[in-house]
Amino acid sequence: MKKSHWIFFCFLFSFNNTFLSQVYLEIDTTNFAAFHKYESTSLSNVSFGSAGSIFRSLVFSNSHNLLSQSVFLKEEVEDLPSFDVKTPIVDTKYITGSGNEQLFSVFHSQNITPLINYSILYTKKSFDGYYLNQGTKHNFFQSNFSFTSKDKRYNAKLLYKHHRCFHYQNGGIIDDSLFTDDQYSSRNRLLLDVNLENAFSRDAFNKLGLFQEFLISSKFDSLENKATSTIGFDLSVSSQKRTYFDSLVDQFYLYNLLDTVSTRDSLTKKHLNSLVQYQILKEIDSSKTFLFTVGIDGQLYTHSNLSIDTNFYNSSGFFAINFTGENHKIGLNANYFVSGYRVGDFTISTDFFKKYNDFNLSLQAKYSSISPSYELINYSGNHGYWNNSFANQKVLFSKGSLTYKGWKLFSQFTDVENPIYFDYFGVPNQEDGYSQVIQTSLSKEFSLRAFQLNTSCFYQYQGGYTIYQLPEWVGIFDLSYSFDAFKSALQLNIGIQGMVFSEYYLMNYRPDFGVFYVSNEKKQENYLYADFYLNAKIKTVNFFFLVSHLNSGLMGYNYFSALHYPSPDRYFKLGLRWMFLN
């Protein structure tokens, strides 16, 4: 098979955030069999629907902790990196499916001159919903201009980013028994009554940024070891807003504090961010490098929430030391907030990697003290109001992995002191104690001729305050068979993938805040989600066909993503991806 090098579309969301790493790399995309996994974490998630619907992962990660400084706002998608391409590239993707699901995406990158590149990424997602008032309408747009001087002493990137996420919010179905007692999927899901027939949330995000890097010095010593020093300046402004609306016709919410007829809640944050960093990179010999980074970070932002309107600032200092050898790597990182709302917050971490013949050993440890997001302290809304006094959450995190010939043993420990979570009433609460999660997993990739089997088994122990409500056991699998047809003109990959998990208590969901909160009302029984997929490739064109939740109804109708939110029944998707190299 002839090897071709393209920009792999999924690569756009897997890069490191540092400026120096945001350069074009040649990525081999002959492995077309992953196209159906265009949402990379979908196998470990339970979702309300499709095409940008609300979801929750059953495999624990730090995202389950309320550590963000914008808990109620959507997480920002990573910045589009800089590229340097010899030929213009257009990468298009179109996906359609049940529930009138539509996804269209186009990426374009081109060098205007050998020193200037522009790149654009646009994605549109929409979905009518399997239940009443469940649809989504999302738009994502990014563009940037990258410049490098002739003498390579100056790099710059100007970027603009816009995201808009629109969710219809139905509050779940009113009577779960109409779903669980169904026979043969005889009931039209659109006929099931929902709690909120006229409610929605809208999240809007805009960002404009300029990132610059200057090469201060570059020299060689007597042994021809190279040492360079650079200084970087980053400046960005951003605005993020969440709006929630409902027209109240029942008693779905416990409180209607401002209006008993309708709700119009909003939360807006506007940020001005700046960063200055100095970096020294020294190549000790052909296989060893030493990297030292030090800098300061500043932030001004406004917080507006109905009657709450206030301003904040933060300033912090950071450093990082990394040493890389032929078969090992050691790193130390620290960050401390010297003033502002987060004064006294800090993070210190260390990591270690070592390769021993067929073994790879990786270790990491991190300890943080993090101020709660301001909306967890003060909030004003029609269905919720609070004025809390919360202490910092202190998080001890460690993980390690050992790989050997396709086997991977992984374990991580997370300990949160003073954990903050949303309690049984769906409002923020802090416990005077600890919450722990110990997660261990074993993964293996098996290959036998044209067969490929990837498996992962997770064990998750929850100690202290059990605020995460996750299954104790989670298994993920992907079995596929690849072959060529028509003298290798057509490449095919056919398989089945899925997730199986043990029972756990379903979390509840608050549409007005967009958060999950604890509940002991109902258990989700052991269950298996299985998908069938087919990937195909003809030259530069990729196709996929996916039947999600293939086993829907075969083990009954007791599959929920959250309390009163059934998981989607069986549905299909068709996808086309076409890359043009002009």
C-alpha cells in the first residue's frame, strides 16, 4: 500500500497547548479504520442523544471534580495549531443519522507564502432528538494566521474562535415505566411526556488571541551542543455566556424565586489574559535535552449573573524543568498564584518515564490547592440562589502505567480534601472530609492476521464521600476484521465495539445549571452497549456505517444515562470524509 501523508483531522484535537508544539506534522492516515470513532471518548460515555447531546463518562477522570473556574460554562475547545503545508489542504466530513442528525465539518490550510499560513476549521452539528424538546444546534469556527520570519527568530499566531452550543432541555421523561415496561419498542418515543416542553440553554464563546515568540540567542559550545533561549508573549480576550430559558407549566423545579411564569437566567464571563515566559533549551548531546521554562500569567475578568456583577484578577508565576534522555524523561512543574481571587492557589507536579527493552514505565504525581469557581460561592437564578463560604479543594493525584508487548497496566489514585459537589437538591455543597477514587485498568491489543481486538477493563473503588456515582467495573472492547477488495482499490474494516459495566446509582441532571448531581433514587443495572460498524476507503475518500446500541431491547428497556433520561435506542449513522490535496 502506498503511504500517503496528510493532516489527520482528529489530530487537530490531540496536540499540546504550548506554542512550540503547534507545528505541522506529517501524519499517516492509511489507518482509515478509526473514522467511525470521530468522537474519541464515545465508548466510555452515556449520552442523552446524539450530535453534541449532553453526556457523562462512566470512566473516572479529573473532569468529574468541580475544579474548573467556570463550572456552569462549556469547556473551551483547544486552539487550532499552527501549520506549515507545502500544498493547500481541504478536509471535509459529512455525517447523517437517525433523529435527523447532521454533522458537517471542513478544514482548510494553505501557505500564502513560505512564511505565512492560514487555517480555518468549521463544524456544524444538529439533531432533532429522539424525545420531545431534545434537539441540539451547535456551531464551531476557528481560524488563525501564522507567521515565521526569514531568519526563524520570530514566530507569531493570530487566532479567532467562536463556539455556539444550543440545547433543547426537556428535563427527562415524566414516567420512567412507560419506557422500561415497553415491549418490542412499540411506543413512539416522541409520544412520551417530558418534564419541560419549552426550555433551552445557549452557550456562546468568542476568543481573539495573539501569540508571539522571539528567539533571543542560539549558540553551540565546543562539543557542538546547541543551546537556545526564547521569550514568548501571549495576549487574548474572550467572552463566554450561558443563557437558560423555560416556560413553567408544572412543578419540575423546587423553587421559582424570581418569576413563576418563565425563567431567563444568564451567566457571563469576559476575560483578558496575558502570559510572558522565558525558555532555555539545551541539547546536551544527540540524545539528551534539557528544557527550562519560567513565566508569569495574568488575568482580568468580569462576572455577571443577574443581580451579581463583579470584577476579579489573578496573577501567578510558574516554572517547568524537563530532562529527556535516550530512554527516559523526568519533569518537574509548579504554579503559584501570588495575588487576586485565587491568591495562595498552587499546583506542583512531577513525572517520570523510562523504557526498559520491551517495558515502558510511566509515573506521575500532582498536588493542588484550588479555589472554588465564583458561581459556586454566589449565584442568583430563578430556580437557585446561594451565598456560600467554601474552602479550597486540595487534590492529591498520582498515576502509573506499565506497558509490555501490547499489554498495559494502569492505576491512578485521586484524593480530594473538602470536595465540592451538587447535592440531592442540585445545589453546591462542600464536605469537611475526603473523597477518593482508586482506578486500575488492564488493556491489551491482540492481532491475528487481519483480526484486531482492543480490550480495556477498569476497576473503580470509591472511598470517603461517594459523590461520583460510577460503576465499580467498566469494560470496553473493539473487535474488527480488515481486508482489501478489487485488487486493493477498496479497503474495508468491519467490526463490533461496546461497553459493559456493573450496576450504579444514576445521577440526576439540572437543565438550568447544566450539571449532574447525586441521587439514590434509582440504580442502573448491569448493562452492555454494543455497536456494529463498517469502514471503507477508496483512495482519498473514507466512508463509515454505524449501528449504535445494536442490542437495544434484547435485554429489556432499562438503560438510562441519568435519572429520567433514557439512553438512545438503536440508531444508525453514515459518514463521508474526503480530503483534497491541491
